[in-house]
Amino acid sequence: MGFFSEFKEFAMKGNVVDLAVGVIIGAAFSKIITSFIEDVITPLLLKPALEAANLSKIEDLTAFGGVKYGLFLSAVINFVIVAFVLFLIIKGINASKKKEEVIAPPPAGPTQEELLTQIRDLLKK
């Protein structure tokens, strides 16, 4: 088997293709989440605190003459919000999977006629 045919076989396995699709969708989803956090959630949550500190963005927070701890706080807030949103998404997916799972009815036992036939056959022996 040649090198390229081995590579093709590896690359076309279901798991590799699924992973590639997941990474691409994850990158697109990341942009949506980042915009949601930076443009909607963060301004709504932090606007009163930033106005009290006479700042327009959390990244402008500094201490000790230039330590930009506002960038760190922004990253922590972004992480917490992303983790919470992902938690809600996974929780919704798991809830929908539970609804989709249908409990299979137990296998039907023999009918009364089948049981009587078996008893009759045993008595004949």
C-alpha cells in the first residue's frame, strides 16, 4: 500500500472527518460567542461599574502605574461567560437526547396458546 493511499484511508475515516467538521464549526461558533460576550453581555454587566470608575472599557483598568489588570479581568469574565453558555448548550442537548431515547418495550413472552402447546408436547413425552 502506497504512502498516499494510506494517508487517504486515514484522512477519510469517519472520526477524522467528524473532528475536522467540529473544529470548523467550533471556530465559527467562537466568533459568535466572542461577539456576544464583548458586544452584548460585558457592556450590560459592567456598564455601571465602569461608569463609576470613569472608564469606557474594562481593559483600561490599571494599577501601580501601568499594570493592566483590566485585560486579565476581561479574560476571566469572557471565560466564565463562555463556560456558562456552553454549559447551557450541553444541558439543552442532553435534555433533548433524554426525550429522544425511547424505552424499548420488554420482549413479548410466549402467548397462552404457545405455552399450552409446549405443556402438551412435554406431557406427550
